[in-house]
Amino acid sequence: MSSALHATNLASLTEEPYATTGADLIDQLREAEDRLDRAGIQGADDLGTAAGLLDQALDVELDGGTPLEQGVFVARAADLLRELADMTAEYRAMV
């Protein structure tokens, strides 16, 4: 799944413009997690976990870590977002 589709789904869920920074993306993931959780959609907590991993990736960059270290966090976050499209579709069907 492309990151563009993730961005579209997150913007739709949060009713906000596309995230343009890492911090914005993390905020959108946390907001989407909250909305999906309140709707009772299974897997919503994966978005919060992904947000935490991306936050760690930003910390690695700021702390002078390697791109490989940063990439591990990003890859783990991407894996957790596999079901985002399905969760978004389920949410849209409910509201």
C-alpha cells in the first residue's frame, strides 16, 4: 500500500489536510486511533503504536542515529498500517 493512500485515509479520518511533517503525521495517527477506538474498530491501537514508532524514528534522527536504525522504526510502523484502508472503510460505513 502506498504512503499516499495512507495519507488520504488519515486525512479522511481526522478531517484534516494531509500531514506535511513527521510531527503532523504522528498527531494524525493518534487522532485517527482515538476516533477508530471510540467507534469500536478493531486494530485502532496499531495506529497509536505506529505513531510511537515514528516518534522514535524522529528521535533517532535528532540524536544522530543511523539511517538504518531510523529505517527499522519506519518499517515497523508501516507494517502496522497495513490494515488502515480497511479500518477507514469500516469507519466510513459507520458514520
